[in-house]
Amino acid sequence: MSLKSILLLTFLMSHIFVASADAYIDPNTGGFFFQTVAPFVYGLLGVIVVFWKRITGFFKGLFGMNNKQDSSSEDN
């Protein structure tokens, strides 16, 4: 038996012989998810803002786009 037929048979068997689950997703789950993800996203954005010049400098150096004029104009 090929792997493809085994996977198809497993998929069909798992969907044919499934008992109904009397479960639900609590309406407050979305709020909890937002309260855990939003601070992470805002923290990541804060880190990007604080280290923006270092990040762009890294990629400019990586791709060889460091110009002497750019660095002198940023010092002012």
C-alpha cells in the first residue's frame, strides 16, 4: 500500500468514526487571545522603532549599500 492511500484511508476513517464532541469555544477566548498577542506585537513594534537605525544599517551593510554621505547626514 502506498503512503498516499494510507493517508487517505486514515483521513476517511477518522472522519467516518468520529463521535460528536459536545464542546464549544468560550466567547471570552478571543479576548484572552487578543490580550496575550497584542502586547507581544506592540512590544515587537517598540523594539523595531528603537533599533530602526541599527536594523537598516545591518541590511545596508549586508547588501553593500553603505555610503559615506548617508552616515554623515544622519549625524546632524
